[in-house]
Amino acid sequence: MTVNHGGNLHEAYFISYLKLVMASRECGTACAENFAFETFFSGDASKFGPTTFERFQRAAASLK
């Protein structure tokens, strides 16, 4: 997936992304959050900036 490094991704994007991961991998929120962190962020919370990571965390929290 190509992501523009100059833009901040929104919470709704991550909610959709996490739901897709949960459905495709047949797992819960924690599993999807770990998978997304390792694959999307490459294990680096600062990869896309603090705003994007904060929105990712809020999205994950809203699904719990």
C-alpha cells in the first residue's frame, strides 16, 4: 500500500484498515493492532509522524 508521507491519515482510515485486518485474518482488535503496527508502521511509531500514530491509537481504542 502506498501512503503519502506528507499527509496525516485520519482515524476513520485506521478504523477501516483495522476492520479489514480483523476480517481477513479472523482475529481480534489486539491482533489487528499488532499486525498493523508491525506491517504498516514497520514497528516505528514515528514513521508517519505523531499525528498519524495518535489517530491510529484512537482508532484501535475505539474498536475495543
